[in-house]
Amino acid sequence: MSFAEHVAADCRLIILRALAEETDQQLNETILVAILETFGHRKSREYVRTQLRRLAELDAVRLTEAGTIFVATLRRAGLDHVQRRALIEGVGVPSPEA
């Protein structure tokens, strides 16, 4: 796995964890940019959109558009990954205590 692939997998895991922590399991891309930055990933909005699209392809999130903003909603596969019930290839593996 290349460094860029490792970073992308970590970003996807952070996104899924952040969604799982929300009561309604939804966040918009602007908030996700800020969350990634708190974990040391200073990424553009377009980078986050790319990761969200990939997570949607993996059936981990559902994307909707609110004007010009993407809103991500956690799907069952994404929650199963965060809770270590089933793992999604291309997404960082959650630590056991997470």
C-alpha cells in the first residue's frame, strides 16, 4: 500500500467514526474537513468529496446534496466497519478499543 493509499484509508476511517458518533449519523463535508484537520489531515474540500464518493461506492455512506454541499449519512456497512463486525477494504481498520 502506498503512503497516499494509507492516508486515504485513515481519512475514510475518521469520516466513518465521526458519522457514527452523531445522533443522526450525518455530517456535511465542511464539518468533515475540520474533523480531518483535528486528526492531522489537512485536506481540501475536493479531497473530502473524493473520499465520500469512494465510501458511497463501498455502500458505507449515502450522499445527498444540500445546495452546493455534500451531506453524508452512515449506512449499515459503515457502522459495521466502525464496530468491527465486518471490515471494508480500503478503509483503515478500527482499533479494538474504538
